[in-house]
Amino acid sequence: SAVISQKPSRDICQRGTSLTIQCQVDSQVTMMFWYRQQPGQSLTLIATANQGSEATYESGFVIDKFPISRPNLTFSTLTVSNMSPEDSSIYLCSAGQGGPYEQYFGPGTRLTVT
Amino acid sequence: DAKTTQPPSMDCAEGRAANLPCNHSTISGNEYVYWYRQIHSQGPQYIIHGLKNNETNEMASLIITEDRKSSTLILPHATLRDTAVYYCIVRVWGAGGGADGLTFGKGTHLIIQP
């Protein structure tokens, strides 16, 4: 299994600003992903964080709004840019070895935009 | 990935077995069935997964029907800490698959009653 930590755990930000969320895994993993969970909703995949190359974004999510970095096999960041109140959500990082294997999730970052 | 159908909510008495059904009638031969749960204010937790055979681990048992069109997650002795939203996810792995994140439905809100 993998233990995943995220920073910050929560933040309150002003409209128009940006926030970078960090995800750290305690072991090297093949795959890392970012999800969003809007209030009262299920999780939605934002993108796959690819090591050494541009992230792969799901429909409805774009790099200008959610730039992602993955400099190595244990770390990734997600930036929420030019925030609006609609970006208020929980953002979760997950990681795994790919293939038929399970994915593990971080505790999430609760973002409130005012 | 195949679509899944789960009841929106279920109750179970503490100490009894909790049986959570999932319908995945359009599942294809190379798709696995995964179960995750999300306890309030936490990230999703992996429970178990399987392809065609029944599986058991320290948390739960997974029973997959012979035609693979449905499955049941069994928590053998439910406790109050098992109250959570349980997600059944079908995910392809194999040629052309295995690199994608998970697609979460609405899940089943399991409430364990004292």
C-alpha cells in the first residue's frame, strides 16, 4: 500500500487568486491522479499526472485552469488558478502502480473561495 | 468503462453482515470490479477488487456472479465505523487500459444502526 499526504489540508482563498496543492507519496508509484469532489457530490477525475511530461486532462478540465506538475515518482502538485466560488471543493490526490492494482487516496484539500 | 447501478442507501444493524449489491450488466471480459468506501470527511479507501472469482481479505468479501453482471460486497460483522458511502467501480485493464483514473458513481450510503 501507499500512504499519501496532501498540503494544505484546507484553505480559504479570495476570488481571482491561485492555490497550489501538494501531494506526497511515501513510495515510488507509476500513476498519480487528481480528483475534485464538489459539495455533496461524488468524485470527478481532473487529470492524470504524468512524470516528466504534460498531464492528461479529462473532458471539462484544462491546463490553464488546473496546471499540474509531477517532477518525480513520489510528488505532484495541482494549482487551481484564477479561483471563483465555483471552485470551492475538496481536491484529492491518488496514486497507484497502474494495471489491475488498486489506487490509494490522500485525505484531500478542502478549498473555500470567497 | 461499464456503468454500475447501486441502491442510494441501506441500513444494517451493528454486528450483522452488510450485503451491498452492485449491478454492472454491461461489463466486458477485461473489466475488474473494484469497491471503495468514503467515510465522512476522508479520502476514499480501497476495500477489495476482483475479476471473476470471489475474493476475500481482512476487510470484506466480494462475490461476483457467474455471468459477472452483478456483484455483492459483504462486510461480515458491521460496526458503527463502517458507516460510509460505498462505491462499486468497473474498470478495464489490459490492452489499451489500465492507465486511467477511476470513474465514481453516486455509491450507496451505508448506515450502521446501533
